Amino acid sequence: MNIAVRYISRGGNTKRVAEVIAKALETEALDCTTPIAEPVDLLFLGGALYGFELDEGMKAFINSMDAETVKAAAVFGTSAIAKSGNKKLAELLTKKGIRVLSEQFYCKGEFKFMHKGHPDAADLHRAEAFAKNVRG
């Protein structure tokens, strides 16, 4: 199975989760400025909400893909204020014809004085288990 991991992370929280997911899958986590160069069976895609919206770079990345390039996606994310950006990620992927798996990952992320230390070791352990479970 050809698997890719992509993310956008302004504060580093989602990047940390992406790196744990990628390590569990024995691949590399790359930010969304790196396009999907070859077809993938499964894309792990992570982001967060900034001002309650997805990053414009994430939107552009999703708009660059199609169901011929990405067969399925598993979404993950972090946030400090909003509950999760996973729903918005899933909606955009679905509009592109990309199947989104029902299993998703989310944890709190540190921002200024909120959620100090997150994602913590327990969060990262759950992210690793998520990746392995989705891969099967």
C-alpha cells in the first residue's frame, strides 16, 4: 500500500502528530507545500483551524488533488480553541471525490497559555495507534 502523510502546522502541534503518524507508517511527514507526486492509496492529512477556518495553503493543497491521485484519506488535527478542523478537511476532500475514512484523530494543541504541553505523550501514543489501526 502506498501511503503519504501531509500536514500544515503553524505552531508545530500538528507537525508533531504528523511525524509520529509517519514514523508508525515507516514513511515521511511532509508539509502541504510538497505535492502528491505519484498516486497514493491512503493519504493521512492533518491540519488545524486558524481563526475557525482552514489554512489557505491547505485548501490549495486539497484543490490540487483528485480521486485518481488519492484513493482515500484519513484526517487528523490539533487545535487550541476550536474543537477540530477534521470536519472541514473531510468536506473539502469529499467534494474532490476523495473517500474519507470514518476513523479520525484529534487532540488539543498548545497555544500561548492554553493546553500547555499538548500534544503530550498520551496524545502522541493515541496518534501512533490511530495510524497503525487505519493502515491495518
